[in-house]
Amino acid sequence: MLVSYGGSQEDWEGLAAWSDEDMHRMIAYMRDLDAELRASGELLQSEGLSGPARAFVVRGSDSGPVVVDGPFAESKEVIAGYWVVDVVSRERVLEIAQKCSACPGPGGRVLNQPIEVHPVMGAPDVDAQTLAPYQR
């Protein structure tokens, strides 16, 4: 699940203007959700991510990597963090995403942030004969 923070880089930088109380409330909410998911055995990994000022995009080329500042010039939202969860049903992931979306913002107002859910893809079924040319 990807946590999006709607808005531009300026909006992201506006987080610095949040009061200490608002920031502590938001962080406590996220830590409580982490603790709940760890206790249930559903949380595999979670991290907060830096803002767009520290992000960059790398694209391969024949002459080496090409690096561009920021995620995308057209981006209207910033990926703020993520959770990797292992759940038994779609209903459970919707429940978790709803809780994450309801994170409090300034003044305790519920943010209702967009949460993207991306199922992790498994490897395709491949037999040993297909792999033989690629093995050493």
C-alpha cells in the first residue's frame, strides 16, 4: 500500500509548518497502526519516504545512468510512505487502507489520504528446460 500526500512539493514542504502537536499526533497514529499490523502478523515492512526535494529518477542509457531531480514534473501527489502487508482477503486490505487513509492532520482533522494498493506479483511458472539457457 502506498501512502500518497496530495499536493505539490510546496504542500509537502508545508508539513514543516504543522504544529508539534499535529506532527506527534500523526506519527503516533501511524506507529499505532504499525503496532496493530505487527501484532496480527500482517505487517511485513513499512517505511516513510523523503519528500520530492531529495527524490530523483534514474533511467539507464548506453552511456550510463541518467539522473533527473524529483519524481515527475507532472506529479500532483507525493508518495509519503508504504506498508507491505500479507493479508487473507481483499476485505482486510481495504480495512487497513481505510485506517491508513484516516490519518489525522492539522488540528486532528482526518486527512482521508489516497492509498494505492498494489498486489505483489509472484514469479511466473517456468520449467527447468526454459531456464537452462540462462543458468551457469
